Amino acid sequence: MAALVLRPGCSLDGARLYRHLQELLPPYAWPRFLRLQERLDMTETFKQQKGRLAREGFDPAHVTDPLFVLDAAAGAYVSLGPRRWDDVVAGRLRL
């Protein structure tokens, strides 16, 4: 998962981001999940608090930030709602 902070007034274009990553990174390096945040939480020594994000996971029932999942068949990052989350957990959405 990658945590992102968008510039004010910008929105996530999941298809465009997918194409951009195709050009720059090998498939194994693409983040499977995205989490949009208002700001990155930092420690007192200015390190990102990744442990908390990892503990919270990617269940949209427990995470209040917008979540997206990589849908290779659609060629885009798509919103991760309860239905898609069920598909991921059940293995119906291939990652």
C-alpha cells in the first residue's frame, strides 16, 4: 500500500496513474492499494508513521481515508468499497 497526499484541488485519476506506473516500474513494484490522506502523520523525528498504517490495514469498514485498489483488468486504480473489499478477501479480484 502507498499513502498519498494530493495537492489541494487535485483528484486521483486511477487510469492515468496506472499508465504512469506501467512506464516507470515493473509490475511487482506497483502498489496494490492506495490510501489518500489529508496529510502524512510523522514522528517527532520526522519519519512517516508506517506502523500505524500497516496495523489499520485496508478494510474500508475500519479506515476512514479513501482507499483504492489496483484493478489490472480495468487498467486503473478503482475505489475500494465494501463490495470490492469482499472480492479481494475472497480472491475474486486478482492482485
